[in-house]
Amino acid sequence: MKMKQVAFLFLIFLASQTVYSWKKDEFRACDQTPFCKRARFRKPGACTLIAHDVSISDGDLTAKLIPKAPHDQDQDQIKPLTLSVSVYQDGIMRLKIDEDPSLDPRKKRFQVADVVISEFETKKLWLQSASTEKINGDDGGLSSVVYLSDGYEAVLRHDPFEVYVREKAGNRRVVSLNSHGLFDFEQLRVKKEDEDWEERFRGHTDTRPYGPQSISFDVSFYGSDFVYGIPEHASSFALKPTRGPGVEESEPFRLFNLDVFEYHHESPFGIYGSIPFMVSHGKSGQSSGFFWLNAAEMQIDVLAKGWDAEGGILMPTEQSRIDTFWMSEAGIVDTFFFAGPGPKDVVKQYVSVTGLPAMPQLFSTGYHQCRWNYRDEEDVENVDSKFDEHDIPYDVLWLDIEHTDGKRYFTWDKMLFPHPEEMQRKLAAKGRRMVTIVDPHIKRDESFHLHKDASQRGYYIKDATGKDYDGWCWPGSSSYPDMLNPEIRSWWAEKFSYDNYVGSTPSLYIWNDMNEPSVFNGPEVTMPRDALHLGGVEHRELHNAYGYYFHMATAEGLLKRGDGKDRPFVLSRAFFAGSQRYGAVWTGDNSADWDHLRVSVPMVLTLGLTGMTFSGADVGGFFGNPEPELLVRWYQLGAYYPFFRGHAHHDTKRREPWLFGERNTALMRDAIRIRYTLLPYFYTLFREANVSGVPVVRPLWMEFPSDEAAFSNDEAFMVGNSLLVQGIYTARAKHASVYLPGKESWYDLRTGTAYKGGKVHKLEVSEESIPAFQRAGTIVPRKDRFRRSSTQMVHDPYTLVIALNSSQAAEGELYVDDGKSYDFKHGAYIHRRFVFSNGHLTSSPVGNSRFSSDCIIERVILLGFTPGAKTALVEPGNQKAEIELGPLRFGGQHAAVAVTIRKPGVRVAEDWKIKIL
Amino acid sequence: MKQRLSLMYLSFILIISSRESSSSIPSNSFIGIPPQDEDYFKREIIKCKNGSKKFTKAQLNDDFCDCPDGTDEPGTSACPLGKFYCKNIGHAPSFLYSSRVNDGICDCCDGSDEYDGKVKCPYTCHEAGKVAMESFKRKIEVYQEGVILRKVEIGLAKRAIARDKAELSGLKNEREVVEKVVHQLEGQVRKLEQEPQEKDDKMREARNEKVENEESGPDKNVDSQIEPMKASDVEKQGQAGESPSDQNEKDEHESSEGLSREELGRLVESRWTGKKSGEQVEETDPVKNDQEEGGPDAGYEESVADNSGRSSTAQYKIGVQDLKNSSDIATPSGKSWLDKIQETAQNFLQSVNLFSIPVANLDANKIRKEYNHYTAKLSDLESRISSLTEKLKFDFGKQNEFYLFYDRCFELKQDKYIYKVRPFRNATQEDGSSETQLG
């Protein structure tokens, strides 16, 4: 009793603390995690497995992995492992290693389901034969070589076993596995008498009934100077080494989906999502990639050069190389090697495995206004009307958890939101949408139909003893549906029908939060690893994919709701490889400080590189109150995030854009309007991502692969291939150093001033904007009319901004469809290619499009064009259009600096030519 | 009049239906221009209002933005800074942002902002005008009612102020008297304290008695009760401040392992919510609370709450006490009563003084008792004086019409919240279990 009292007093005391910080010791470090600690102690060359029985079967190159000599170091290596190498179109090699099912292992190890898309299997190349070669200098060691693609081969070295991709020409390696002999595979086995498999951490016990089952191996990237990817971490874009000479004591990069309260802005620590996909890039201008499809906790070391200097295997040194070390708690080896060679090729290869990013609805590419919480219907109406009063466009108003009846999702607080349908209709009348939150924790309340239904059907995840797992989240005692099970996903999807979700209307979309899953009283604020899913799969085996399945089920719900015609919009906090197919993600609960503004750029870049192109950070920062300057800078940067949403914690002051004085309102309005003028460009980029995986927001080196100065630049980023943007990350900044890559010039988006490429420019900075440039040689489509939301912009005319390169040429594209349905899949779109050369601007179709639009082009702006010409001739029709000097942007007092073709009046859907006379 | 209006309405409809449907260039080039500005636009060459540029008559409302300030496009959406004028005959004219022109949403009640044929806007100015007129009338009525109410309040305030001022001056007199008495008694007490050491034991006894008396006397002063509580608050705060924050974290770490699953859940949750944990625990375990209040740690909880900045409840309670106390004392103070005090005190002092050496223990106790009694009285008087003086310092409006609001509490129930506004004091929001101070 006394003890309890003390604890109780502590609760009150802690609740009274207002200053919080990341509680590092509540999360497991590598040396508190047995599999990680063990793996990190392994020495190069420790693996003695050799490939045996190498043959071609079922179109794959297969082998058995057995210890070279029985009873050596790998004592637990009692049974042979199966290995298979498959090859797929476009330079993708898949390597699988698992326990041999014919040898009756204790349990089938978990293979992540429903991530690799079914179309991928159709791209498999059926191998007919393998050639064998002797390795130079090796004493007779053999390798089996198979075809991968034009110019590339997949190689399996037998003794010791090693797998790699190489270029045929010159036998240059690209990506390899187990070149350092660190491979380790703990096979499932029977517990020995003196063994204790349980793991304890801060009062939580993991029963670990199947004992150790981890896997680790080394992966090397050749011709590589930097590696990137493996989100989600708040850290630099180019991954810093975590081990080796010159590296201070560091944790590996951890991939374990966690709800980390106030995460730190520079840490290899795992946060909300995990994508075990790494991309390398080097001076050669070439990239390669490696993806491990495994949803258990993963830890990844990036090894500093020279890490293996003592006692290791000496590798060929003529190629620069980055070695990495991958460790996972469970699962199997199911890995994909991407040969590249260009950065965009690697991304394309990755999405051909995990799927293309979904095409978003047009509205979701606009500005979103969120807060925990908009209190009631009156508050909603008030905020909505304030946007109109201040002539600031926005598309979506969001409701956080407080809109529900006691955190029972799919319900409404009857006092605060008595008329949800009418509220949504009012927004919809202005072309705006609403988003409500639906989290995976279901309140354990017998009177709550969802809980009753789920528990009666046995749809909840079970604890280690087989009872419904009972955790704690917003509603109090909660359980979690087992989203691994397709039947349960489909049950969940039904809950979004208009009949089941009472108070929902067609303009309502969904936000999935807390789906790591977050469990307030669980180990590391998540679910115990020994909780059980469908088919006895342990939570430890699929943890990182739980949020992915939840996101998937929700998106399928919205799809079903709209009879498969309305593109879903679902924002998720947790994610895994493949989440790009289901919607957007954001970088979770960031903080209102400059460091978090800064780190949002590498975080968004990393997500884009790994397929998750539709992403952004909370503008303004979730925790804390941003000073007005920070908020303005955040809007200026956030306007270029693929996903652009303002959000705030409920203890913060209101921060809607009109609350900081007229000047700041004007600055934020201007930032948001820039986004809206660029919506045609953004939408075109989303379409590019939708067909190729190439992200909307890209690292500089993706567009300038050979420009070394760009390799580790994560202050600036490219929006598509045409715009370069750099944030202002400090208070009261007067100057900014901006590196502009390439040989061509760049035009300031505001002033039209030209800057030379290939150098760092020290620029003066004003409060009005952040540095942003259009690359010479590109054409950017805009809509310069300002409206309440994207909905009213549909019929508005276009402006084309042409930035001419040194040979007075440029090109660009425009993609248009109905912005909401899937008719574009059947050709209902407009895709134009604009080319400017020899003083002629031509519009021609890309592909076969069948969509009509009454939109015209009202203005063509030419940057880098020598003024002088007075008229242009428009074909067909041979009408004349005037040429004059006009402003580059509208909505303020902007000087007439740009050569402007006035009212050419051509239709955007048609072929035409404009000749400057 | 009515005929004229409907005629205009008709011609207006004709205008809309006759324009070309596929173009958004208005057929009437003067659309969106307020009547007083029309002359400005009747020239062949027109200046942008900010002087930056000139444009031709043909460029007026040609759906292309020539003036950065929007002068040339009052009737289209081409210039972001443009303003569209709706005539709204039957109601008040208005200006719209150019972003509203032909956006598919009817903004003007005369529908003139939507002329590109994509939507048909009903003419609602007459209805809107009626509604506006009604609400304007209602406003006038409310105003008139208010004027009457105000007069009443002013009258009442006058009386109340007079009463309070009278009381204040009475109290001040009283204070003078009591101060004197206290001063005299103080002299006596000091004398007593200089008595030889041998009396110590007995004095201690006497003091104990005094304490007992104080505790048993319910009408004793409030300050002396509040004082020690405040002191303990300060102490507790001091203690909390001393422990470094990393110590706290450590403690939390240690304690979190001993927590029940629910307590741990609430603890972690409270990081995000900032405040809910404690309150919910309070709700769910009232028994435990009661025990603690009775225990030796009573008061601790409240003082912790003070640290957190969630002190609203505590402050509120004290506020209530203040009010009660002042109203207790506010019994009209007649002169006779004052004289009586003076008399009794004098008599008492004299009676004690008769025995110059040594003062009997009984008398010593009596003196102390009296001394305490009058000190308490004095501090009561002072607090009432200061609260009255404070009150009178406020600005209660030109004619002090808000004077009586000082002691009033206005309550409003809005959904699940109860809002309480105490003019010149504070405003709170309560939702059953918790209360938030509003700025």
C-alpha cells in the first residue's frame, strides 16, 4: 500500500512536469538487445558456410548452405539452409535463404506477406543454365554465374559462400553479400535445460518461446561514396558511419516502428516507420540498391572505411566501397539487389518489387489545416471562414482524436459534433474536404459495437497466453485488430462504408495515427514481441509491418466505400516497404524548433528515395510554440513538401496563419499561394512518381548524378527536375549559401535573376521567401489565379514558365486528369510535352490521351530570352499574341521583369505551336 | 419603387443569359466596378491605380492581369489583388476578393460574381436584405434595453459606492482604535517576556493553552491559518526545486517498474496530454485520496498541483474564502460598538496594571489572549480595508455602471463546459472534473 501510494504521488508529480525530453533509456540500445549485441561482436570471416549442391531448379539458381567443417564456430549450425537466387527484368536479383522446410523446422519462419506486388512475379526470368568459373588467385574456388540483365550478372561464390551482382564489362562488382564472412543465421532449435530464453526490459518480460532466431550479414556497395535510405530516422540524408575508425560510440541505425515522445533531431534511433532499403551513390555517377524484406526489428551499421583493417579479409581496393552490416531479430533472408546504374533506375527497380506510389487526389496535394483539436462544429466553421476572410487557400480541415465519443473511432462526440454530415457538407460546398482520425486501438468497452464485434469474432491480436491482448492507449484499455489477416482487413475495410461510419460523407477522408502500434503500457511504448497474430506468427516477426497492414486495410475501406472509383486518401504515421501504394505519411510528432525544420528535409528526401514520395513534416512543429519567424520559414519550406499540412499539439497556442499580425499573415499566405500556383507542376510530378517511382522531391544528385558537391547536400532539394529549393534554418538569417549544381544557369523564382550553376552562391535573404530557383532548360506549368481551394482552380487558365538554357531551349510536361477517379487508368488524362527551341514553343501529346479540358494557356513567361520581339504567331489559326514585359509572379508588387507572351489563348488539351516573330 | 427593382432584376437576368457561355470575359466591361469609380474607367487609356502602368480600354476586364494591383481586372479573377464590387440591389453592396469571381460558388446575393455559366445563382438580395434589416432592428432593441439596464445599474452603483466608502472610512477609524489597543497590549506582552527564567515552565504551559484556544476558536482570524499553509507550500516548492531533473527521470525509471499496467499506461499517456494522468487517477480512486488527506501528508497533493501550474483549483478556493471572510466582517460597524471596544480594552489594561509586580500567571495569559484577539481583529480590518480600497481602484466605467459586477459571477453552459466569468477577477472553464483558467 505504501509503495503504491508513493507511486501514485509520483504519477501526480510527473504529470506536473512541464518540460519533457526524449527518454532514451526507455528504449533498448543495441547492447541491451541480445541479437544486436551478439552480431556486433562477430568478427569478419566468422562465417564458414559453403554453397553445396548448386544447381538450376524452377528457373532459380539454388544451393544448400552447409558448414565447411562440422563442429566449427557455428555450433548451432546443425542443418543445411536453402539458398535461391532468382533474377527479374530490369536488373533485379533476389536472394532467399531460409531453413529447409523438408527438414521439419520447429516453426515456419515468417515471410512478409502482401508487400511484393503480384506483377513482380510476372517479371521473373527463368534461368536455364549457370556457367561456372574459377576465381583468379583463389585456390580453385568456384563460382556459379547467371545472367541478370544486359551488362549485369549474378554470381554465387561457393566457398566461402558469397553472392553478388557485377557488371559484365570488367567484372566490376556492384552489390555483394557476405563478402566479409559476417553471415549468421540462428536456426530454431529446442531449448537446452540450462537455458533461459526470456528477455526482460524495464519491467516487461518477453517470453521468447522460440528462442534466438536472428540473422545478420554484411552487404557491400561498390563504386560508392555514400549510402542513403533505410528510413525512418531523424538524421542526415547521407548516412553517417556508425562503426569503425573515427566513429565515436554509436548505435546502429535502428528500424523498429516506435512512437517516440519528442524524438531527437539527430539520432540513428528508430521512429515511426521502417523501410529496409538502402541506396548507394558514388563519383562514377552510378547508384545501386539493396532491400531486405524483413519486418522484425532490424539494426544496420554503416561501417567506416578501414573498419576491417585488422584481421579481416582483404578486399579488392581499386573500387571505392561502402560496407554495411545488417542484423534482424527474426524472419528469413529475402533480399533484392538492384543493379542501377542510375539513381532513378534504382528507385524504379525498387518500386517494381514493392509497387508504385498511388496517384493522389488533386485536393490532397493542396494545403491541409490540422490541429489537436478543432474543438467543435463552431470552431471548424470559424477556422474555415477565417481562411476565406484572409483569402488564404486550403483544401482540407482535420479533426484529431477529440472529435470522437471517448476515443471510440468511427463515432462523434455528440455534444461537440452533433451534425457531422452538415459540417462536412458546408465544407464541401466550398470544395473542401475533411479528414478524421481512425487509430488501430479499439476501446475495450462492451457497449462499443466495434469492440463487441471484434472480440466476438476473435479478431484481436492475442497475448502470449492466447487471450486478447489488452493494452493501453487513448481510450484506456484497448485491443488491436490483427491486420496481418486478410479476412480481418476486409472486415475493417467495411467499417468505412457510409452506413457503418455514421456521420461520414463522400468528402471525408482518413488519418491513421498510432499504428506502430503505439501501446502506452507496452515495452518501448509498443506491443510485446511475444503477442500472437494469425497462424501463430509472433509480433516480433512482423512488428514493422503492422502499421502497413493497417494503412492498407483503411485505404481499401475508402476504395470500397467509393465503389472503387474514388482514390483513397489515408495519411499514416507508421509505414513499411510498400506503404507508397496506400497513401501519404508524415514525420510524426516533431518539435517547433529550427533543428526540426532543418531535419525535415533529409527525412522527406529519404522517404522519397525509398518509394514513399507523398510525405511531409508538420508545418510549425507539433510540440511547442514556434516563434512567428520560424512558423513563416516553415510555411515557406513546407509549401514544397509533397504533403503540406500545418499541425499542432493541443497544449500549444493557436497558430493558424492569420494569428501573428498582418505582415506574417501576408508572408504565410504568400507561401501557401506559391504551392497553389505550382499545383499543376506538383500534380504532374505525382503522376511521374505514379508511373516510375521517381519521387516528387529529390536529392540534387538524382538530377545531377556526377556532381560530387551535391552528394551530401541535404539543405537543398529538387522538386521534380526543374526547381531547386533551400530552406532558411536559422533565425534572423541575412545570408544563405546555396549550391547550384550543373553547368546551366538557375533563375530565381521571385526575381528572375540568373545564377551560374556549378558553384556556391552567397545570397542575401529576405523574410519574403526562401531561396528557390528554376533550372535553365525546363518549363514549369502554373496556375496563377488564386482561389479558395484547388477545387475552384479546375477551369482556370495556365501560365507556362520557360527557363531557357544556354542554347535557348527548354522542355517540360503537364499532366491533367479529373483529379479524383481512376478514369486516368483508362486513358482519361491529358499529358502534354512542351518543347521550346529555335524561338518556337510546341505542345505535343505524350501517349494516347482521352480527356477534355476547357483550360487555356493565358500567359507564357520566358526567362533568359533576349527581349526585343513584339509579337508571336499562334498556330493553328495564325493569330497574333503580344509580347511585353510582365511580372514573374502575382499577388504582390512585383516588377515587370520577364518577357511575357500575352494571351496566346491556346487550349491545353490540343496540339499547337507558338512562334516568336 | 418595387417596380423599378424588379425591372432591374429582369434586365440583369437578360444580361447574364445573353453572354457567351464558353468565355469568362464579361460582356459588360464595367462589371465589378463600384458606381463612384465608373468615370475613372471611361477613358481610352487608363492608369493602374498604383501608377505602375497604363492600359487601354480594351484591356479593362479582358481576363488578363496587366496591373499588379488589379486595377484593370475588377470584374474577373485574373488579378489576385483585384476586388469585385457586387451591387446587391435590395441589400448592401459588397466587395469580394477576385478569387471568388467565377469560382462556381455564389458569393454576391445578386449572383453577379458568377457569370461564366457554370453555375446559376439565385437572386437572394431581398431575402438577405430583410434578414439584415431584422437583425439590425433587433440590435437596436437590445441596445435600448441595455440603456435602461444601464441606468438602473448606475443608480444601484451610486448607492453601493456610497455604502462602501462609508464602510471604508468607518473601518479606518476602527483600525486606528484597535491599533492603539494592540500597541498597548504589545507593550504588556513584551514586559511579560522579560520576566525571569524561572517562569519559563509556566509560560510554556500558557503558550500551549494559547495554541489550544486558537485552534478551538472557530472565529479566529483566517490569516494565521493561511500563513502556515503558505509557508509549507514554499517549503515543498523548494524541495521540488532542489531535486535535479535527471534525478526525477531516474526516479521515474525506478518507479515505473513498480507501476500497475494501467498506471504505466496513464503515465506514458500523460506525456502527450500533459495533464490528464493525475486527474484521471484522482477520478478513479477517490478512496485513496480521502485517506491521504487525513494522513500526515495532507496538503502535499495540493501543493504539488501548485507546482505544476495547475493551481487553478487551489486559487479558486482561496478566492472563495476571501469573499466569504470579507462578507462576514462586513457587518455594519456602529460607533457604539467601537466605543465598547475601546472601553473594554482600557478597563482591561487598567485592571491588569493595578498589580504592578508581579503579574499573576492568570493575568499574563489573559493579556496574551487579548493581545492575540486584537491582533487578529486588526489584521481582519486591514484585509477588509485593503480589499475595499482595491475594489474602489478599478475602473467601473464612466458612471461606475459596472460597480455591482464586482461581486457577481456569470455562468454559461456551452456543451460540456461551464464558463464562469467573475468580472475584475477571473474567468474559468470547467468540464466536470477539471477547471482551466482563461486569460
